[in-house]
Amino acid sequence: MSQALITILLPAALVITMFGLGLTLTTADLVRVFQAPKAAVISLFCQLLVLPAIAFGLVISFGLAPELAVGMMLLAASPGGPSASLFSHLAGGDVALNIAVTAVNSVIAMVTFPVIAELSMAHFLGEGRSIGLQADKLFQVVVTVVIPVVIGMWVRHRYAAWAERMRGPVKTGSIVVLVAVIGGAVSQQYEVLLDNAGALTVITLLFCVCGLTIGYFVPRLFRVGLEQAIASAMEIGIHNAVLAITVAISVLDNETMAIPPAVYGILMYFPAALVAYGFARRRRAAHLEDVSD
């Protein structure tokens, strides 16, 4: 894969995405997590424990090749993607919950992501390779994830009107960079993708559908409100594929591992869009019934 993709586009994708997240985030959003933590705790539990177990079961069931299996586990270990907030908004979910959980989970993932990655490499490849919190990697995470979010929050606080205007362009820019990253990852491993296209398509779609389903029904089982359950569904069903691709290529130096998150980054939008449309239509129908009464 070209050096430009590794050294420029991958970090740029994360920086732009995290800055855009910061533009939508306030300290009040984070405070909400602690004031009414039930929905957030349930979402985090499903995200951190249930989904990696599901991903492991899927790759074992389909007999996915070892490096691709590790790539799938990298995806499962990734926190929710910023697109979750957009789909939550379209579906009528609690967007503030999405933003807060994404921010909290991104911090937690600094510890959980290396653990899941190293365990999966040891299981599928029979080798361990530390990608833990070494000083250089921690600094890399801070620079590309934490600092852009903090800057985005400061810009929103200081220049609220400008931040509101820039939310759309920043989101568009992050999508453009994401498409470039996915295109580069797929083009460099086209033969591997072609040989495993059927299994990867089924596994990534099932993983997304499982995330959306669990993310909605588990909170509802615990009597979480509809809007928060919708937000949870989007948060758990939509993962940060860019982070998984970045670790696979830049840290582990393995382009094959980047294929599952790249495929997921393309396919996840279809079930997410269908679910968002269904929720939005249901809420409109309920609103019309209330008006008619």
C-alpha cells in the first residue's frame, strides 16, 4: 500500500472525524452519562463484551482465514463510529447519548482495543505482538483521537455559530477521506477480497445486524426509553472502521487484516439506513396518531 495512504490519509481520516465529533460535543453531554447512566452503561457493556464475542463466533463458524479473522476482531474491538450520530438523528434517537457514549468508549478503547487485538492474534495466528500502551502508540492515539475532539469542543464553545455551520462540511470531508481509505485498502488486497467476498459479505452484514438488534432490544429489556434505545442501536451497530484499518496497516503492518473493516465500512450503511428509515417511519406514524387523537 502506498506510503501516502499510511502516513497521510489514515491519520487524516481519524483527525477530521474526531474533530467533527468534537464540534457536536459539550461537557454537558458527558455529564449526562453520569446523571442518567443506565442507557450508557448498557450500551458500553454490549459494545465492549457482547459484540467481540459475537464476532469471534462468526469468524469461527465461517472458518475465516486467520489474518482476516484478526481483522474482524479489530473491527469488533473498535468503538462506535461517528456516523452513528447521523443515523441516530435520522431515526429520531437521542443524539446526545450517541455523542457521549462514543467519547467515553473511545477513551475506554485505549485499553480494551489492545487487549482484544493481542488475544485474537495469539489465538488465530499463534503469536503475540504487543500493540498496548507503549509511549509512542499512546502519543499517536492522543494526537489523532483525543486532541482533535478537545479542539473541536473548544471551537464549539468559543465559536458556536461557526461550529454549527462547519458540522456538515466536516462530516462530508470525513466521509470522502473514509472512502479513499477503504478504496485504497481494497485495491491493494483485491485478490484476497475476491477469494473471500462471499464469507466477508455475510459476516460483516450479520455483525452489523446483530449490533443493531442487540443495541435496541437489550436496552428496551431494561426499560430504557425509545429514543435512547434507538441511539444505542446505532451506537452498537456502527463501528469505527477507520480505526481498525489504521491499526491493521500502520501498527500491525498487515494489509490483509484491513480487509474485513474495509468491507464493513462499505456495507454497514445499508442495514443502518434501513433500520433508521423504519424507526423514522414508525415515529412519524405515532406522531400522526397523537395529532389525530
